[in-house]
Amino acid sequence: MAMDNKFEAEGADWIAEMVSEDLGGFIPAELIDLIMEFEIKVRDESNDPEMDHQTMVTRLVPMLEADGVPMKEGAVTPYLIGEILHWEDEFRSMAGHPRKIRA
């Protein structure tokens, strides 16, 4: 499910703010952008638009590592990626573009 650039940028900024506030640290919008970009690619390539968050996290971790994102305790963790996906769902719902995800 592709998003237009304005919607994507607004979403990344809002999600970064919410995750930063929720977890008490700084999460850059650029990380959110990258996750959203990879997520679209994973959903398209697997032909699974309703992929659950845990499966998505499992697929995103190696992609982020390959892109040079620091993946360790105190940096980007699978838990953080899951939280970002959760907040993305919230943003999409509030913006009138909800998505259906398997539980």
C-alpha cells in the first residue's frame, strides 16, 4: 500500500514524536521513513498486505542491519520496530487510511 510523499512525511514526523515520547528517547523521523519504505517493499514482495507485526519485525531487522542501522540494545531493537509499527497503525487510522493487519 503506497503512500504519497506528504502523507508519508507527516506520518514519519508524528510517529517519531509519539514513539520518542512513549519510550522516553529520541527517535529520528528518518528511521521511521526507512522502516515505512522497507515495510511497503516487504508487503509487496511477499504479496501479504495484512502481514502481522511480529512477522514484519522479523523481516525488517536484517534489512535495517544491511542498510547500516545500528541494531543492538540501546539502539534499534525489534521491540522498537514493533512500537513504530503500532504507532503507524494509529496514524493511519487517525488520517482515515486504516490498514488491516492479522493479529
